[in-house]
Amino acid sequence: MRKFITLLAMTGAVALVGCAGPEHKLGRGINNITEVVRGGEIRRSVEQTALFEGPETGYTTGLLHGLNRTVQRTLVGAYEIVTFPLPNYDPLMFPANPVYPDSYRPDILSDSFFATDTYLGFSAGDVAPMLPGSRFHIFDP
């Protein structure tokens, strides 16, 4: 029994540490479960519905479609977090990258880690990156 527990622990450690698949699955799950806070599916669905079906249905049908997609993405993210050690590492429904409306693409955060102009005392980037939907950038051409 003691050897079996040791073998089981070693197999679990190899499954968690030895492969890149579990960490991608866990990261994708965490990314998908935070969709409720980010609201990207709702914004994209409202925008796409308003463009293709008309502005009168954008805020109603698009909002409901975005809410459905948000719930789906959150549930799939919770499933991937719970089952990340198990070997099914392909995305179930949603890609690894978050969804944004076509009219907005976020840039890299402006902080001392990414910025090369730290000696100036300021740098370019999002003004309020902690707020969802912040679209104002400093020094954008």
C-alpha cells in the first residue's frame, strides 16, 4: 500500500509538472473564469449584433447573446480549472485568448516592467488599465 501511494504521488507530480499541457489548461481556465469581470463577450456581442442586425437589436439581442456566452465561458473555465491535471488539453469551446470587440485591441500595460523610458518619469500606455473598457492611451499615433 505504501508503494502504491508513493507511485501515485510520483505519477501525479509528473502529470502536473512534466508537461506544458496542464499549465496551459489551468491558465486558459483562469482566463475564462474571469470573463464575468472583464465583460468582453458582452461588449463584442452587442457590437456585432448592432453591426449585422441593426442598432435596434444590438442592446437587447446582443446583450442576451453576450450574457449566454459569458455564462458558457465561465462554466467551461471552472471545468478546466477543476480538471487541469487530467489529459485533455485541447480547448473545449473557447480559445485561450480573451475576446474583445473588433473596435478595440488592448496594448501592453505601461509600467516599469515593459516600459523602456522609465528615466523620464512617465511612459505611454493605458491611462486606467484597471477599469474594464478603458480605451484612452497616451502617445498613440
